[in-house]
Amino acid sequence: MQKIRVGIVGYGNIGRGVEAAISAAEDMELVAVFTRRDPKSVTTRSGAKLVHMDEIASYRGAVDVMVLCGGSATDLPVQGPQIAALFNTVDSFDTHAKIPEYLQSVDAAARQAGTLSIVSVGWDPGLFSIMRAIGGSVLPDGNDYTFWGRGVSQGHSDAIRRVEGVKNAIQYTVPIEQACERVRAGENPALTTRQKHVRECYVVAQEGADRARIEHDIVTMPNYFADYDTTVHFITEQELHEKHSRMPHGGFVFRTGKTGFTGEENRHVIEYALKLDSNPEFTGSILAAYARAAVRLSREGVSGGKTVFDIPLTALSPLGRDELIKNLL
Ligand code: NDP
């Protein structure tokens, strides 16, 4: 059986996570990693070949699917449609409010080229979106709850690093256990932003910086921290490196709802939980599974822009359809 030939575009945290997943997949091989940097300045963990982005088009016919691992803010809006015009693609675009617009731009490029692109693959958006869709379909009379953490939020960490006097920082989003318990108990609570999560910040201050002012600037920052109970801990650069350099994450998706005739209702709780030691490695594994699906479906003649809602489980699994039905149904 010929292996699925994969390219990775962008070599950051997610790029390395995809590399690990491809190395472990028996039906896939990594052809090359494409980067905008000087390829000589970067070394891949697996020894895979590094190629400059300018040469990507010459890999048409040699790569079945490109896994796009650039950032959602500025990389993917440009790279997504550009590369979809040349290859099948999978990406983890996660700016929730802009997904419809992004999908449209990738869809237009993929349709014209006859390629298949699956956008916004990961765990949220991604696996959590699937669980929310299943929950709402099965229990239409109910409520959705999503809690994130305990985990590092890159966006919030970046926001703290922009505060004057901050040398380095990391931010954890932490779900409030009592709120999760109330949802689990089927109370259907109406929860405000502040009642669902707290934010823990670990900050390395520049020498001589005014710590009280830094703390005030963080906890009152609109959009990022003002709506939450936020704690700020000042630590040394060494402590930051030793205790906060891993990238754990996770979260919970709940659907609570009721069935039955009025006055005789029964209550139900669906809970889907993730506890991740490494957010990038887990996200990379999801991207690898969807890369397999993209190639299989493309070979069946499917093209255009798709999301996780459009992809059948039989295309994702390394097991064939028959084995999947026999073993897991
Ligand atoms: P990184 O910042 O680590 O990498 C983004 C890009 O930056 C890389 O593709 C790389 O491009 C470039 N880069 C990486 N390291 C360096 C460096 N040392 N110097 C210069 N450039 C560098 O981002 P992540 O991999 O952590 O995340 C990528 C995206 O994945 C995020 O925007 C996030 O939105 C998304 N994500 C989605 C999830 C989901 O559940 N859907 C979960 C987690 C993340 P190049 O090689 O071309 O220079």
C-alpha cells in the first residue's frame, strides 16, 4: 500500500506536533517541512527535509496533502487560500468569529483548483465542535456549556507580555470546579463569564519595574482580564522556564437537556472531557487524522472547503470501514 505523502507548512509548536503524529502513523510519510525562514537556520526533530516556502509549488504531485501549521491571526488567512490552490490542505484556524469568512476564501480557491481543504481542525474548534453538534441534535431541549483548562492561553500570555515593564509571562485559564459541578448535577445554571473561569498569570517583571502598576494593568485589561477574577504571581525567569514551559490544556463540553412529556420529563447530561499533557501534540494528532481523510475523500472526487462537520468517521480512521464497523460499532 502506498503511504499518504504529507507536507507540513510552518514549523512551530503545532508543526512539531504534526511531525510527531506522522512519524507514528504507519500509513503516512512526511515528505518535507516548508518554512518561510532560511531552512538552514532550522532543524527538524525527525530529521525531515526543510524546504523554503518559495519552492512549495514544485512539490505538486509529490505531496498528497499539506498540513498548514501557521498562526491563525496573520499566517493562515494568507496561506490557507494560496496553498489550497495547489494542494489538498488541512489547518487549525481557530479565530471562531472569522471561521465562516475564512472557509469561504479557502473554499473558493479549492473549488477552482479541484483540491480538498478541511479548515479549523483541532479540539476547539474541532472535536469540541463535533460534541456540541451531537449534543444539540440529540437533546434539542437543553443547554451547551464549554469550559477550557487548566491550560495555557497563548493570546492572553501575549497580551501580558505587551504590558510595560513585563519581560516574560504565561497565563493559565482555569475552569471553576463549582460551576462544572452545578452543570454536572443537571442544575442548568445561567453562568456569567466570571463564574466559569479564573485566570492565573505568572509574570517575570523587568528589573526596577513597578509591580503594583503591572498587576493593575493586567487585571483591568478590557476583553482579556477585566471580566474575570485574575491573580498575578511574580516569578523569576528561571522559575518560568522550569515550571511553566510545558503546554498542558484541556476542557469540558457539556450538553444538559430533558426528554419526555410535560410533567414527566427525564434529565440527561452529556460530558466530554480532555486532559492534555501537550496541546500541540494532541492538536497535531487530530490534524494528522484529518489529513488522512482529506486524501481519501479527494481520491473519491470530493473537492472544495470543508469543516469537521462534513467529514465521515470512516475517512478519518486508520482502520478500514469494514474493520471499524466490526470492532467499534
Ligand atoms: P507558533 O507561533 O509556534 O508557530 C506559528 C508559525 O510561526 C510557524 O508556522 C512558523 O512558521 C513560525 N515560527 C515558529 N517558531 C518560530 C521561531 N522560533 N522564529 C520565527 N518564526 C517561528 O504557533 P503554534 O504552532 O503554537 O500555533 C499555530 C496555530 O494553531 C495557532 O494560531 C492556533 O490558532 C492554532 N491552534 C488551534 C487549536 C485548535 O484546537 N483548533 C489548538 C492549538 C492551536 P515558519 O516555519 O514559516 O517560520
